[in-house]
Amino acid sequence: MKRPLGVMAIALMILASSGWVLAQALPFHSSRKAHNFFMASVVLAVLALLAAESLWRLRSYAFLLFTLWSICAVAALVLYRVVPGSPAHLLRLFGPLACAGLAYAVIALYLRRVV
């Protein structure tokens, strides 16, 4: 079965963005303060491998894995951006979360139609 170009691009985007998040979390692996961010990035990397493989092979559960990956990506984004003790952290989170949510929604609609 020939896979669409958009699905290949989405699979590569999932791997690249999860790799970037994992690279940002590696300096914090021994810090107690940022341990949650490190663990979320490891879970995100594992889900990225599973989601990219299922998209690449056009499995029936590819949409489900993409949805799980996107939820974990939003959680990792929140853990990366939150600065403890900052009163304006919610305002700083709104823009990136809104953009990420819209992007994931558009991609999910496309994948629901294709896969």
C-alpha cells in the first residue's frame, strides 16, 4: 500500500519534535526539580516511536497512537514552560498551548480521513 506524503511528513515530524524534547530534557535527568519533565520526555519519545511506526505502516491504530502522543506532547510542553513561583506562567503558556492544540487538531482531522 502506498502511503501518502502527508503521513510520511507527520511521522518524521513526530520523531523530530520528540527527539528535540528529549534533548532538552537530558541535562535535567538528575535534577529533582525537573524530574517530571525528564520522565514526560522519555514517555513522549517511546510514544513517538510507536506512533511513527504505526503511521509509516498505516496501521489501524495509528490515529489512537497519534492522539496519545499529542496529549503527552502537550503535557511535556506544559512541564517545560512552567517556572515554579512565577505568577504569570499561565499567560506565557497560553500562546504555545493554543498553537500546539490547533496544529494537533488539524493533523488529527487529516489522519482521521487518511488512516
